[in-house]
Amino acid sequence: MDWRLVAWLATLACLAIFNVVLWLWMARQAAPRTRYAESQLLLSAIYVGVCGVRSFFPRVDLERVCLWDTWLSAIVLGRTLATVAELCFAMQCGLFVQRLSDLTGIPLLSTVAQTFVPLAVVAEIACWYAVVSLDHIGHAIEETLWALIMLILATASGVAGLASDGGRAWLLLGGACVYATGGVLTLAFDVTMYVRRRRAWANVERLPLATGLRDCGVRRQPTRAWEVWREEVAWMTLYFSIGVWTSLAMVLLERA
């Protein structure tokens, strides 16, 4: 196995273990015992757990590529788990911005809080369309919507930060910068990557719903070739690190 692939897999494994340990520490000692924190802890547990599983069993859905030839690498299973986790993350965003509205007294934030889950649902539908039909345009739409979610989150955090004071203000403004950077990078790299892949797959036959569901349920192509995984390394590593830490940070809003 290529040493670069080994190093990347070791990094993902360490991140997964670190994130689980961090969640356990937060659950036992750091998170306040409030309804908000308990709800965020539960949603974050699902997100952290699924990201951990995906770290040990990486896959590329539309291309049907996986690392290990096991049922745990089944495309339909991984995509289902990812859908549940990402909807939980969207719910976290909604709870987070709603709590910001409560803390700052800005009613517009309460309205904004209602947008995250609907946008995430549409993003997941687009993703499933891509996986089932073999059309990368679905992934491009999905990532565009996730970029929009991150930019909305950045704006809400920035507005709340300006309306706050002390340490909470600085943390919210810092978070706004992180969210905005994530949204811009998603548009600049992920969306363009999927548009480029769609052009490369222009002559690939699109699968109908039933055929596509059966195909992603049974077909997988295990490979340890670095050339296959090289383009996935950056987004997966950021997703399983900064993405997870964003989820965990929302738990501690009331501690700020």
C-alpha cells in the first residue's frame, strides 16, 4: 500500500478516535446541563459517530469506490448513514442560531434558524440523485447548498457576535470567519470538482431509479491506488476534522 495512503488513513483513524474522546469529555464535564446542550449533545453524538465510521471505511459514492471489500463499505449503507448525520448537523445549526436569537434578542435570527433543515433536505435529495443516477450534477447542487448553509451560519454568527460582548463576541466572530471560509472553499473547490467530473462523465449512461438503487446496494470497487484517492483526501480530511469540531463547538455555546 502506498505510504501516502497509509499516512492519510492513519490520520483519519486518529481524528475519529480523538473526536469520540472529545465528545465523551464534553458529555461528562464540559457541556452545561441545559435543554439546549443536551439536544446538541445527542445530535452531535450521531454526527461524530457516523463520521468515525466513515473515517475507517472511506468510499466515493458515485464512482462506487471503497477501500475495504466489506459490507460496511456498501455505498447505500454509507450514504444512508451520511444522510442521517448531515440532517442532524443541519438540526444543530438550526438550534444554534435559534439560541443565538434568544441570547441576543434579534428576532430575525429565529427566522433564519428555520432555513437549515429544509436546505439540507434538498441537498440530500440532490446527493441521492447523483449517487443513484450517476450524474455528478447532483453533487454539484448538493455542495452549493451546503456552501449556502455555511454562509448563512457565518452571517448569523457574525451578527450575533456584533450584538454580544466579552469572550462570546470574539468566539462568535471567529466562528463566523471559519464558517465563511468553509463556504467559500466548498464553492471554489468541491463544486468545481463535481462540475469537472460531470463533464468527464458526459457519455456515461444515467441509471433509472430502481436500477441505480440496486447498483449502489451491491456494486463496489475496492482499491488502494493512491491516484484514485488523491482528490478525495483534502475534503474528507477537512470534513472529518473541522466539520466535526464545528458540530462539537455548538454544544458549548452557553459556556461562552
